[in-house]
Amino acid sequence: MNIGLWGVCTFGVVPCLCFAAGLENSDQSIVAFLEKDNYLELSTARLHPNVSGQVANQDMLKKVGVNDFSTGQLIQDYSLFNAAIKIQYHPNWSLGLIYDQPYTAELDYQYAPDSLLSNKTIEAAKFKVKSQNLTNLWGYQPNPNWNIYAGFSLQEFQSNLSLEGLSYSIMSGYHAKFKSNTAIGWLVGANYQIPEYALSTSITYRSKIKHDNHVNESLAGKTIQFIPNTSTNIQTPQSVNVDFKTAVSSNNLVYGSIRWVNWQNFHMQPTQFNAILDAAILQYPELIQKFNLIEYKKDQWASKLGLAHRINEQWIILSDVSWDSGTGNPAGTLNPSDGFYAFGLGAMYRAQPNSFIAAGLKYFQLQNANTAQNNVFVAGNQNTNLNAVDDNHAIAYGLKIGYSF
């Protein structure tokens, strides 16, 4: 089997981007670190979502002349960037640095339909999350088949959230600014490969990362000081990635991945918000139940399977299908979709034996979150304020360049 000309082959046709569960928009892959010799990779991607739904409390809204119950576009377009470098400084030892932006949210929702209230904004929510990850890896290759690696991740996390309107009840007018915090996590993994068959399989574990964010909270424009202020603990989730590829003929290669993310243990619960909620529960235990401001019900599972076909020594075309389980959250303005099916197409061009450029396009059919209503009203919970979810989708496109030296 002639596989010598395969060289670098992407594990995904849209570089660095996945429209995943929770806040995640990167699979935090370390595949670039597994390339042969010295290697440099840069990639960028942009996502165009089409996500909307139908607001709750429709009977009440009809009384003030509202006939349009559509939320309009909930999630804004955004871009991501990745970079990676791997140095084989010794036949048995390698060093790598990987930069990505694993957690991102760009929600800007404003509901101001025609009504007897003269187009007054009835409901609004903004939720923005930014993160940066710099992963340092060391690898040991005892022979041509094995690569055992470990390292640390330096992660920055920050967020802004504001809620306004009937669905948020006692927390209408609430604003929280999670100041930037940087923390360290770790990862470990192993890779097995048979170069003559273009076979490579790896498993990587990333630890959770504990952030202590100071949060400025206000309600109706006034700073909240219900109890003494302390930092808010946020733990970005632990995960496991399994990646593989193998040649099935001289011109065809199969690639794929399986990913698990521990979203069930993730939550964002600012100090003052939690104190006010506890006080409200004591006052109205039959109306309000305990919840986290941001939380997820289930862990995420995701998978991908693709085929790369070599046309000639310069051109490779790729296609893949993907699935994401979502996190099981009911439908809300901060959680209108829950998982997806996706199909991607891409092409790679190798101008020189040691470099390539790849471009791809991916279509996501987003699965509707469950709109079943809770028996107990949960004031302010992102899981309770959509009556229906539209047929949502997203399109992403990306560009990746790689250079071996």
C-alpha cells in the first residue's frame, strides 16, 4: 500500500471549530502535536448560526396586543483562532504549544414586538463568554510506534450576563460581570501509530480547571451587597478525546473521533445571586426551587467519522459526519438547542511536500431542546423561558495552514 504521500491529513474539515454542547466551541484537540518532526499549524473559523424560538407567557402578552412571539436571532456570528507548534528536539523527546479558545458564547436577545406598550422591550438577555487556553506538552517516543505525553494548560475565563423581563421574575434587571481569571489544569495521553499504514490512534485526558472569578453583581442598576462578597468558583469541565485515522487503500483514509465532556458538574452561581435566591426560596418555597444561574443536566458525548480521498500528490478532498448529544437542558433563551447532526466538506492543497493549506465548510442541523414546562416555576432559570424552538441550524467555514520543518 503506497501511503508515503499522505503526509499531514486533517481530522476535521472545518479547522478548530465545533458547535458543541454547553459553552464549548473547540474540541481541544492535541492532534497537531502528534505530527512528524517539527510542525507549525494555524487555523481560523467563523460560525453563522440561525437560532430562534417562541417566547413563553403568550396568553399574558396577548392581553397587551402582542401577536409576534418569535425571539428573533439569539446567537450572534463569531470567529475563533487556533495555533500549534511542535518541536522534535531529540529523537525520543518532543515539545509542543497549542493555543485555542475552548469556551465561547455570543448571545444577544432583545424582544420588543409591536404591542400596546409602543414597542417597549419586553424581555432581553445578553450572555458573553470568552476564554483562552495555552497548552504546553512534553512527549516521549521510546520507539517509532509509541508517543506518551503530558503537560499543563493555562486557561483564562471571563463572562458577562444580563437578564431583563417577565421570564426572569425577581431577577429581572440582574447583571453579572465575571472578571477575568487565569488558572492551571493538566492533561495526559498516549498515541500509537504504524507509519507504513498511516495508522494513528490516541487518547487524551484533560483535567477540570478551577477558576475563582470575582463577580460584580447589580440589580436594576444598583450594586448588590446582600452578603459579604466572595469570589465565585467556576470549574471548566474535564474531558476525554479519542482520535484515530488509518489508510484503507493507497488513496483513501478514514478518520474520526469520540469525545466525552463532564458538563454535568459545571455551574456558574455568583455569590449575591445565590444568597438572594436562597432568601426567596425561604419566603416562597411553594413557588421557587433551587437552581444554578448557569448549569447543565447531562454530560456531553460527541463523535465524528470522515473519509479523505487523495486525487493526486497535491490535492486531497475530505468529508465527514458528526453527532453531538447535547446536555439535556430544557429550552431557554440561553439554551435554545441541544446537540446536533452535522455534515462537512473540505479540500487540502499541498503546494510543497512539507506544507499544505486546507479549507472546509460544515452544516449543523441543531436539535431542539425540550420545551416541556416544569411544574414548579423557577425564577430566572435559563431553562424555563421558551415556549417552542424553531428549526435551527448553523454554517461554519474555516481555513487551516500547516508547515513541517
